[in-house]
Amino acid sequence: MSRSVQALAYARPSALTTEGGTGRLGLETSGGLTPVGREAHPQFFAGFLSSPQAAARGLLAVADVAAARYYQRTLRASLDPVVTAGGDRLRFESFSGCCGVYARLDVLPEGLDGADTGHGTTNVDVNNPLRETLSRLSGDEPLHLRVGPDELAVTTADGPVVEKKVPLPDRWLRGFAEAQVITAGFDLRAELSAAEAVRFLRTLPRTTTTGAGAGGRCSLWVVPAGRTLRPTTRPVPGAVCLPGPERLTALQRVLRHATALRVYGPAAPDGAATAAAWEVTLPGMRLTLTLSPEPSRGFSGEGAVLEALATDEAAADADLVSVLLSWEPRIDTADLAARSGLSPQRVRGALTRLGTAGRVGYDAADAAYFHRELPYDAGRAEARNPRLTAARALLADDAVHLHTPTATAGPRTATVRSGERHYQVREAAGGVLSCTCQWWADYRGRRGPCKHALAVRMAHRGQTATAPTTTTAATAPTATTPVTAAGETR
């Protein structure tokens, strides 16, 4: 598995201290982007938290996910949470080491009481001594929060005195991007009161299993039943998938402060396991955990970003839209369309593309994207995406043969040579491309296109751009059964 080492440098360790009966939580920042460019230790906020205990426990929950692996638990993983200042709120984000859980704590304007919130994104130091101190925080004493170094630290720090070096796998980067794109397709599916939320979450089983089969069907679903949620082992109409309920453990941190529970997810007419987002609302805050479709199935292989990465038009639109972003906590698609001259549909495609590079996130509660710039080379997630890389290699090898001109109405077909085999790709209603390869047989498009379908999509788009007058018919035989060449990357 390809990975790099991420060096996080802090002026000093984050700490929680007491001064004159007031708690002072200082979260130190590493290098990150701001409106004025890259800064070594940006300052984002200095003021009081409206709900100190809830905020402390919410931050601990985000740190719990950053340090956790819910699959292959023997492997170590930990990356300091990312914080984004959006002018009126703070968002703390993390991703589990197994790439299957995305966590975010949104501290909203009503949860902050202090100076203006800045703009930018960086990592924040959450060390073990700080975690222990935060976990012991009790009472309603005022808690002052500082995100970034204070004036004394800025003037006296002689270079970084704390440095962390952590592995940063490519699949972690891809998973972060995939989670944003997948969440953009979610709707609110259920809402529980605080009492019902606590009762439901505390009765969940600590473990679950997934059934065998190519679709990887989840054995636990929940369905709205009156004021609560009822677990079920069958994906009945209206049910929401709950894959691996033990992965919601981090929510236990904040249950005593919960005011409601909301569940977001996509429609799942075929009953296949899906991702879902679980949001606990708190006084002035929201804590959200987004779970991948299976505990053993990280977000990195879901393929939701591939269509956006396969088109040059979306890349050009993303370049245009990116210069119009200004760290908005909620991106107004209509406003971006008016300012860019693009249609709302193309703006949404551009935002999806920017999401694959970590430049925007998605908030299901607001049903809107927000601007942030992850403090690492998230562009690697695109450059090293296996299926995208393989599809481009197929095109470069002249392995894609279109049987039907791009402009032809109705279903189109193509043949793709991959290794010693040939696969037939056919366009179905709605533009969905099916393939005779094993990937399609296993997932039926639920995890994005296979490399063969992706290459065909790129070939059609390339044909449209060059406006050819003829196409080359494939002469090679096509496979009629789903097979995969040994050692082939799907």
C-alpha cells in the first residue's frame, strides 16, 4: 500500500490549563492554508465556548476516530484532527485508520462566544495528556478556547518544538475524498428526540456480521417506528443501513449532552449495504459519524469520485470555481453559477471534482458544500487512484474500441482489451455502463465503474471533444462470462 510520511510541526503541545477559575484550552496548529496563503501556525479563534463540556467531549470523539481502526485493529493509525475556520464556525474533522469512519464536530456560531472566527484549514495537536485532561473536565466552569498560538507563543517560539511524523496512506486520502462525495447524495431519513436517541444508541449491539455474497449485504438495518428506530435484519422499505454498530461508539462521549439524533442516508431500493451518517445535535454543535457500507470496506474503494475525475470539462470547471471560493461555511451553488457563468449542474460537477482533492467538504445537515483546504497533498488521491490510472493506461494502449458513435441515439457498445481478455461494455438506460468483467458482476455499479467502463466513458468524451466522423469497430472477440485476468487491477 502506497503511503508517505506527514510531518506535523507545532509551536508547543496543546494543553488545558486553569487560570483564575477559568479553563483555558489551547489547541496548537500546524502548517495550513489561509486567505493570505500558507502559514506555519495560523490563528483561527480566541474566545469562550458556550457549552464547555459538550465541546470537550465532542473533540474527544473526533480524536477517538482519528486514533481508531475498526477493521484490522492490530495495526496502528493516528492523525491529528483537521480544523477549518469558516468565518462563523469551527469544523473539526478526522478519519479512521481503516478508512471506514469519517467524523466531524461542527461548532456553530451559537456555540462560540468571542472574537471573529478566522478562515483557513490546518491540523491541531490532540496529544494523550490533553485527552486525559479533557476527559476529566466537569462542571459548568467557563472554558476559553484558543485555536492557534497566542501572541506570546508567536513572539517567543524559536521554531517548532513539537514534531509528529505519521504515515499518510493513499487510500486514507482517497477515503476522505470519497466520503464527501457520497454524503452529498444523502437525505434526512430519521430524527429522534434526545431521550429516544440515548435509549436507542445504548441498546445497539457491540458487534455485527455481514452476510456472504458479492453485494456484501449488511445484517443490521434500522427503520423508523413511531418516535424511535427499530433494528431489523432485512432492508425493508424506509430502512437505513447500520453497518457495524460498534463504529458508533464515539457517539457515547456526548450522549449526556444530546438534544436530538438525525440519520442521513441514500435510497437503497435493491437492499444493498450503503453508507450512512449519524448526527448527534448538541447545544451549539453537531457531531457526525459517517460509516462506510461495511466495517471491512473502507471509503477508498467506493468509486463515487471516478466519473468526476474522468472528464476534462469538470477539471476546467473546477479550476474556475476554485478561484471564486472564499472559505464559505455554506457554498451557495446558485451564486457560484451566476458568478462563474456555468450552469448549476456544471457547478455541482466542479464541486464534486474539488471534493476529490479535499478542497470542499459536504455538510448533510445544511445540504451544502463548505470550503476547506486539507493540509496535505490530497491531489495524490486522484493521481494514484488505481481504477482511474488503469483506465487511462487502457486509453493510452489503444485498447478501447467504440462500436457506436458517441452522437448515436440509444444504447452504445464498446469492446475493451485488457491483458489477454476482451470485455464488452454496454450503455443501459440512464447512461449507466455495464461490463462483462468480474467487478461489474460483483457490485453491479454500486462501487462506481470498473476500469473498462471508465475507459469507455473517457473515450466517448474524448470523441466528443475531437468530433470524429468515423469510429473503429472492434474486431476482437468479446467475453460473454464475467472473468478477470490473474493479477489484474479492477
